[in-house]
Amino acid sequence: MRIVCLSDTHDLHDQLQVPDGDLLLHAGDATMRGSEAQIRAFDRWLAGLPHRHKVVIAGNHDWAFERTPAAARSWLRAATYLEDSEVTIDGLRIWGSPWQPWFYDWAFNLERGPAIAAKWDLIPAGIDVLITHGPPAGILDRTDQGDAVGCTDLLAAVRRVRPRLHVFGHIHEAYGTFEQDGVRFVNASNCSVRYRPVQPPIIVDL
């Protein structure tokens, strides 16, 4: 299966060249503020893409999915939305979750430690593809200030579940791929640290 990975498009999705594939994954921050107009615009763009399957999670900018979740989900019709939940597509079990360690006062923040670990404990065994907004500790998580800001408890969950693919974003400047212990990690942030959509979608064949 050809998987096209995106994240952190921040309302600039229509400036991207998105390659075709079987499955499109978006790891959150589709918008800047998560307004109805922004989510509907993102949905219209998704609907025009050729991928047979599309899966989306929210990120810390996508406020409506936290504040008015039922309404936000109704505005996103062109993709499957996951929030601490799972979908199976062509035999691949995919789990998505929007949370990240506390980051200013944005959406889907949880304190490090038991609060966020409880979310990662929900990830079941046997997941093939994990989508989170933020990175695990020490993997494609370093800011332009040199700080590694990923989540230690998420890393522990990845080691427990051992998905074939873990897709995330959030830290724009850590864009790229990395492989360790049979897990392929993808920081798919399309916007640079200066919010320019210059980092192309990443293709993974599973």
C-alpha cells in the first residue's frame, strides 16, 4: 500500500503538490485556528484529492475538534477522523490520537506523566499504523532551539505496540524520517518553522 503522509498544513494545503497513493494520512494542524470556515475549506480540498482512503487527526491548532467536537466532525466529510480510535483499511489497523504534552495554551494539551500516559495506554496491541500529532521523545522532535520536546510516555507506547509506521508532525523543523527497531517514524510537517509550505508530503510503501 502506498501511503502519503502530511501534517501541519495550516490552511496552506492548496499550495502543496500531493502525490497519488492508496491512503492519505494527515497528522493534525490542518488549520491555524480550527474555525468552521477553515475546516470546511480543508474538507473541500481533501474531497478533490484522488486517494481512495483518507484519515485525519486533529492537532493543537484545530480548536473546534476539542471545543465543539460533534460540529467539527460534521464539517469533515471527505476523510475518516480518528480521536483515540481505530479504523481498519485494506487490512491495516490504524490508530489516531491528537494529544501532546502541554504546549502553551493550545488545544489537546495534557500534562506529562499520568494524564498523557493514560491516552497512550488506550492504543491496543496489533496496530500497524499509529498517527499522533506530536512526536515521541528523542525521535524527530528537536526544535530549532535544540530542545528535544517529544513525549517519553508516547515512546514507551510505541515500544509496547511496535507499529510498522508512526506518523506525526507538530515540530515543523524536525521534518523527516527515521527507522528504529522495525518502526518507521515520519515527521510529516509540511510547513517550515516559519509557516511556509515547503516540505513535501512523504511517501511510505507498506
